Amino acid sequence: MKMQLKLKSVCLMSAFTCMALASGAVLAALSAQETERLGKDLTPMGAEKAGNKDGSIPSWEGGLSKAPAGFDPAKGYVDPFAAEKPLYTITPANASQYKDKLAPGQMEMLKRYPNYKMNVYPSHRTAAFPQREYENIKAEAGKAELVAGGNGVLNIVKSAVPFPIPKTGIEAIWNHLTRYRGGSLERYSAEFPVQANGNFTPVTRTEVASFSSAMPDAEPNRLLYKRDIITGPSSMAGEALVIHEPMDQLKEPRLAWLYNPGQRRVVRAPDFAHDMPGQGSDGLRTIDDYDGFGGSPERYDWKLSGKKEMLISYNNFKFGSKSVKYTDIVKPGHLNQDLVRYELHRVWVVEATLKPGKRHIYGKRVFFIDEDSWQIAHADKYDNRGELWRVHEIEAMQFYDAPTPFYSGEVLYDLQARRYVVVGLTNQEKPIKFGGKFALGVYSPDNLRRMSN
């Protein structure tokens, strides 16, 4: 009763606050005492610095922030844990023993595929970022505000983590959306929509993305810019897109342009968002599936369910190795699980439920976000009947030369179609580059046709 009276009182004081409460976006700035915890008992990113009670999750000691001597990106990332052996392996036969450390989607994969397994290794908290990013986060901690409905963030200039101590689900998901990824990245990658029998046709692309904070001439109200050009197969080569992603999506929606080589024209693509099928995915992922979740969060109510200890794909240097071929990775039914490394880490659990009157092919999504990096580690997607439909796993890896956590691939399993798509593989491509300087002209719609030919 006291809580109800308190909530009613707050709502009477501020109609705007009531709207925020209804959307799950409570406007609760951090106190000075909370801000002071950053870099002390909390990491500069807001994670718990200490390990867990039994030591299976170690304390954070700064992460992996330097490349080893002689590092050559062209030869791939040296695995600092190559000599380690699995502590144990989870199989369909023993999965029930570990269900408290697994997501429903992980349990379902173990149930459906007799040969599916999870090799669990010692945990290493390798997430590390440049010192300036830590300083920016602390300097701006407590200043960020959500626009009504949580569809944008205000008052952030340099911080990559606007809500280092999140109070709501929408705050946690914004941390994922704005997280540091080297300032900019240039990636040559391959995507594989895999049929039930294991057959696939690779889709290759070049991507360039820049955060506005890393650009000399970014426009107002911009979070990031992205340019994507498909280079294969020949039936798709030359298709391209440019995205301008706003920071405040209430003020301005995503701007997107597509280039079709057959028509030789650039057109606006106002619907290139949400549940539109992703390019090259054979309908196995949506536009907002990319990178775990991307784009506007406006169609969902976001609930923060707290933290849990969970086995997630982590430190996947072996999976991303230049010595591993795509045919080694892509197998019938699921990835080659001998290449995937799992570790115990703490994750934030965020549940997204489709708002009444809104449309999306996913009625509910549950995200598990790594506390050290704010990168989504795993997501379960449910259809509008409430049935588990797709299982999304991010193969996390620390790119120590940037330094930044990112991933060596992401995979979405469609449980209903018994097919899957693996995205962002770079094993047989040119090395990924972080920190390049790209001006606004790189992301001009007028530049698309020239770049695609």
C-alpha cells in the first residue's frame, strides 16, 4: 500500500515521469555516492569488480589490453589460453545438472541436437577498453537522460556507457547500443545461411562503421554511421546500404538508403529496421537482430530482471583463428561446438515484451548482457504465441590491439525451421581494423553507387 501511494504521488507531481514509468524508463540519475563506486568496488564500466564466492568467476584486474609481442593482424589473434583444457563438457545427458547456469535457448539446443555440447573452460575477465573511455564514463555518469518512452538518450557527449549502474531494462539495452567498439571499425566478413542438411552459400560483405564521437564532422543527433556493401555471391554483389543512426530516435527515426545494382539507383529505405529480414540471411534474422540487438527499442517494454551467473560464449580466439576454415565451423544442424569456448560470467538479464498495438515477429526477447562489456552474450526470441523460436549466441572475443571486446561471429538458430545463420565470420577475410578515421562523406548516399561498382 505504501509503495502504491508513493507511486501515485510521484505521478501526480509529474505526468512526464508517469509516462517514463509506463515505458519502463524510470528517470533516476545516479547519486554522487554511486558514481564514486566506478573504478573502486565496481569496474569503470559498472561491473562488480570482485569475483564470486567460490572463485569460479575471478575478480576483474584490468582485462587484456595489450597485444603480445610480434602481433600481426594478418596472421590473426594469438590465443592466450590455447593451452587450457575444458573443465567439463555439457551434453544432452547431463544438461539438467547445469540448468541454473544456462538460458532456456541453450537447454533447448541440448535437447534438440544429440551431438550438441558446450565445452566449459576457466573464466577470464579479459574485457578492457582505453583509459580515456573509462574517464569519459565517470565524467558523464549520472548526466544521461532518456527521452519519453526510452527511445533516445540525452546529455551524453563522449561516454560509451550512459548508465553504468542501470536501474531499468531500457538503460541496460542503451548501454549495449552505445558501447565502445574501437571508435570505428572496418570489417570484411562472411555470412552463412545454413540449410538443414548443412548446405550453404556464403554471403560476403565489407562494412565500415563510425561512432559520431570518433568523427570530425558528425551531424547533430547521431549515434553512429554505417556503410555495408555485399561482394558475393554474384547474384547479390553490389547491393549496398548506408545507415545514419540517431541518438534521439524520438526526434528523428533511422535514416537508411539502399543501392540496387540492377536498377543502378539509390533509394530511401524508411522500413529498413525492426523485423525486416536482414540482407543475405535467407530470412533467418531480422534487421534488429544484428549485433545482438540494434536500432530503435521503441516497440518493446523493457524489464530489468537483475543479474545471474551464466555460461556464455567467451574468449573465442580459437573460433576466430585464421587457421580455421569456414567448412570447419559450419556443420549440419549447428556450429562445430569443438571450436566454441564457454565460460562462467555474470550477465544482466533484460526482458523485452512487445507493446500493445506494436508489430514485430518476436513477441518477446530475453537478452543476457555481459556485465564487463555491455555486449549481448545470448538472446532467446519467442514468437507471438509465446513459443521459443530462435536462439542467438554471440561468440565474444577481446580484440586486444584496439582494445575492445567484440565478437568473432554470431549465430541464430531457428528451432522451427531447423536451420541457422552465422554472421560476421572473418577467418578467411582481411583482418578487421579498428580506430580508422572516416569523415561524413564516406557515409553519403551519393557515394553508394560509386563504392558498389
